[in-house]
Amino acid sequence: MAGPVPSAGASAGRNPLTQLTLADLRQRTSVKWRMHPPDVLPLWVAEMDVPLAPAVADVLRRAVDLGDTGYPHGTAYAEALGEFAAGRWGWHDFRVDHTTVVPDVMMGIVEVLRLVTDPGDAVVVCSPVYAPFYAFVSHAGRRMVEAPLGADLRIDPAALDDAFRRARAAGRRPAFLLANPHNPTGVVHRRDELETVAALADRHGVRVISDEIHAPIVLAGARFTPYLTVAGAENAFALTSASKAWNLAGLKAALAIAGPRAAADLRRMPEEVSHGPSHLGVLAHTAALRAGGPWLDLVLDGLDENRTLLATLLAKHLPSVTYHRPEGTYLAWLDCTALGVAAEQPAGEPGVASDLAGPARMFLDRARVALSSGHVFGTGGAGFVRLNFATAPEILTEAVTRMGRAVEASAG
Ligand SMILES: Cc1ncc(COP(=O)(O)O)c(C=O)c1O
């Protein structure tokens, strides 16, 4: 029987990634821990193996004690984001009146797409990219146009220019769905890169929707640039929440933010969209942004250590795998093409996050480690895996050791 899970209050000042044991984590009922049998180490979906931040747990506990479980009200969430954005990123002209609460980032993206594109219009993405972009966009009746990342995994302006031209030719009102920072590569786009995006979007008449859900998770050495602070981005949108940085995916509430020339579009968002976010979600995300900064800093330090540990582990156990050190997120994009397993299995369609092929299938079957399969992230993803390193160093070590053994056994 697993021991008691440490209370969030007891965790102040320590690395949140080292506070839960595998036995604690296996008591969880979320998809990360229940998708695969208990002998599998799950390093796939973007959930973190941390207790709840004390500031968030306290607010939720108080709401439960009060029976404060009605409908959300007010603009506290947007105000908290505005304060966080000013403090962390120097975003001082953040406008609370240019925001609206949406159920989550993906639903917010779909609702913004409905405002600025029509069915059949093209949506550009920089592939490989977060798999649900494909599913949500195509299920909303829009067509995907890919602008593959460059060999350095950064946005390729020539590919983007070409994709914008094709998107424009294909429909009346194209959009660009930007992952800022980028998932799965962990690249944090620089301001000059985003200025290039804005200039290209302006030239081709493309509306930009910037998914900034990973924005608070930028590691030492990189700096996050909110897209709406970039020159030329006035008619763009951003979507964000505290979901990734404070592990709140189960507490639904996100924010859509309009640039000054997109505010009128955002006001056309149907009223019923605001019925989706939950009051507990709004309370939790607000508390995270307002009072969860010190806890986040401990997580960021822990992630930075894991980022380095992963490099050491890969060099030792999987030297033929190429690791592009991520600048942000807690996701590592691993080039496994040299393992020679990519061709073993046919790659499926992009978009189904849990679908497995090639190296990810091999690591699940032979190492009992669950990773995200590269092919689901679109063109350029086959032969790669995405590894979530927001876990305890011991679990990371065990996972990579097992992966190395599996490759060694299949070679021998
Ligand atoms: C880039 C990106 N966007 C959106 C999401 C999902 O956000 P939500 O659960 O708020 O829809 C994720 C989750 O990992 C993500 O990585």
C-alpha cells in the first residue's frame, strides 16, 4: 500500500519535482497514470509529477470548505495574468478589457478561429507541432497548411512565407497558429523571429493566434516574448493559462487576449463560450498567477537540473539519440532516427496524441517507457519521440536506463 501523499503545505522551499514517490504518483487517476499498465513509466502527456502549489491548494481548499462552487464572476484571472506578465515579461500595456475567459486553450483557439476564419479556410502551423492542433483545426472544418521548421528546429521564414502564400491562395481568411514557446521542440522564439512572423503575416493578410500555454516555463538562458508585445502584432490573439506551469489541466479555465486591433473581433465571441470555464478553475489559475511565482521558480530550477541530467543520461545510455536541449517547456524532442526503427512501423495520421509508431512503440514494448510518438506532431516528426522530463530525477534515470537497455538488447 502506498504511503500518504505529502501535503502541499509541507513542500515549501523544496524542489516540487522530488516530493512525490512513484507509489504516490501511481495513485493518480489522470490519463498520464492510467493510460498504460503499472509497469510502464509514463513520460508522455504534458502533466507534471509535482504536488499542487500551496497557493493553489489553499484557495481550492477554502472554496470547498465554503461550498463556493457556483459560477465564475469578475476579471480577477485576467488581472492576475496582467500582473504576472508585467513582472515576468515586462508586458506593461496588457489590457484586461481585451481578454475573455474560455474553457481551455484548445477550445479558445477553436473559438478564435471561428471569429477570424471561415470553414474551408487555411490554418498554417510550423510542423512538427503540438498534435491536437491538427485534430482541433480540421474538426473545426479548417484546412491545415504546414510550414516545416528549419533543421535547427526554429521557424524557417522562407517556409512560412511559402505557406502563407499557399494559405492565402486556398481561402479568403487564413490564420497562423503559433506555438510560443514551441511544443514539442522546446524552442523559445526570440523577439526578432517573432517580428519576422508579424511582418510576413501582415504582408499576406494572415491573422496570428499565439498559443502561449508554456510561456511561464522558460528555463535559464532564454527569455519569453509575448507575441502581442511584438511590433506588427496588433491584430493578433494570444491564448494562455496557468495549466502547464502549475499542472492545472484538470481545472478548466484559460484566457483569450486580443491585440488592440483584434479587440472588436474578440467582443464577437459568443456568450455561451464563457459558460465553459469552471469557477474552481478560475480560482486556481488566478491563485497560481498571483501567488504561485516562488513555487514556479523552484519548479524551473528543478526542470533545469533535469534538462542537464537528461543530456548526461542520453550520452551514457543512448549515445546515438540526438537531443536538442530545450530552452523552455519540460519537453525534450529526441531524434531517434539513428536507431533504425522508424521504418519498422507505418506512421499513422498526425493529431492523435496517444497514437504510437516507430521508436515510441519500441520503447513502450521493450523498455516499458511511454513517450509521445513523433509522427503525431506532423511532418518532420517521424523517427522522433517527445519525452516529458517534469518528473523526479530517479524516474528520469530509470526511464532512460531502461530505454538504453532495450536498444542494446535489440542490437545484440
Ligand atoms: C502547446 C499546447 N497548447 C495547448 C495545450 C492544451 O491546453 P488546454 O488543456 O488548456 O486545452 C497543450 C497541452 O499540453 C499544449 O502543449
